[in-house]
Amino acid sequence: MTQNELNRAVASVTGETVSEISSRGFSPLSADPYDSGLEPIDWDWLDQSRSVAVLPSRNLSRVPR
């Protein structure tokens, strides 16, 4: 995509003129900005792998009857 094509596409979506979009300095991205090379973290799996009690354990011998 050329700079002119990008400016026209942004202008058509935003309703601004092509010259206004051109003055704002939009530019095409050369690479995927979200590709960091790291694998995503599965937080559900990580939480399940931890053994953490929600409530502290009670000593049943001290429970009033």
C-alpha cells in the first residue's frame, strides 16, 4: 500500500480530507507490531497449577459443638 492509498483509505473512514490526513503523518507499518516472539501466557492453566487455599484450613478439634 502506498502512502497516497493509505491517506485516501484513512480519509474515507474518518471523513477528513486527504490533505488533513496527510498532514497528520499516518504511515504504514512495516512489520506486525504485536509479534514479540513470545508465547502467550495461559493464565487459567497457571492458576490451576497453583495449590492455594481460598479459606485457611480449620483445625477441626477446636470447632465448638
